[in-house]
Amino acid sequence: MSESPSKLATLKEVAEYLNVHDNTVRNLVKQNSIPYVVVGGLYRFVMEDIKQYVTSQEKPTRTVKPKAEDKNK
């Protein structure tokens, strides 16, 4: 087997990467919203999966055109 193993990140590392509180990541795990594995009873995360999760959560940007000025003034 020649595949290189993916780095497993801790809950704290993922929280720092996402710039959220640890409890937010725990809640995402409980909701099965974020990919994770359990190793020795602890949550671990494959960083490539977390990056894909972030990409999947992106919303399209909406451009708002400025209102035309009232020409009667």
C-alpha cells in the first residue's frame, strides 16, 4: 500500500481552522453536518474533508446594484 496517510486534526485544530468555538464543531458533529471519524473515543477530522466541507458551504455572492439617483432633483 503506497498511499500516504491523511493528517488527522483534533477538534480544537478544526475549530481554529474554521475560526469558531470548539462547541460549534461539537454541535456540527452531533448534527452529522461535518465529516469526522472517531479514534479511541475522540473525534478526529481529515483536513481535506474539512476543506471540501467549507467549499460545499459557500453561498453564491449576490451583487446589488445601487439605486439610480432621482433625476428630478
